[in-house]
Amino acid sequence: MAQSSAQRAHESSEEQGASRRPVDTARVGNIEIAIWKNHGSNGDFYNASTPTIRYKDEKSCEWKDGGSYGQLDLLALAEAAREASAKIRELSKAR
């Protein structure tokens, strides 16, 4: 069965280890979407990670990542997705 570009990108990122960094990040409020450069058989391509929300844990006072979004967070998520899409289009034009 053929692999999707997302599956290939995920496997590629695992092969490169923890030192791999995103090429850009879209941030709106506490919402963050990392943009990754990947290498495929048809050349380089870009994709976005799953959005995360940063929050400060009240008990430990540590910053953490989450995946649940409140009503206002969803507006920031939509704007971050729009920003990530624009950045990917710009990065794709540059190559």
C-alpha cells in the first residue's frame, strides 16, 4: 500500500532524531503550529504539525503543551492554521 506524504514525513523525522527543528512556526496567542521541511522522491516539501496549545500548570507552575481547545482558543487555532498555510505557500515558492 502506498504511503502518504505525512507518513513518509513522520518516518523521516524519526530517522533524523531529536536534533531536527522546524523551519518555521505559526503562533497566535497560546496556539503553536510547527512547519517542517521534508524530503520526498519528488523533491522537498513542507507540512505542518498538529497544533498545540501552551499553558501553565497551576500546581507545578511549569509550561506544558495541550491538545484541548476552548471557545476562544478555536479562533486562535483557525488564525494559526491560516498563518501556517501562508508560510508553507511562501516556503514552497522559494524553492
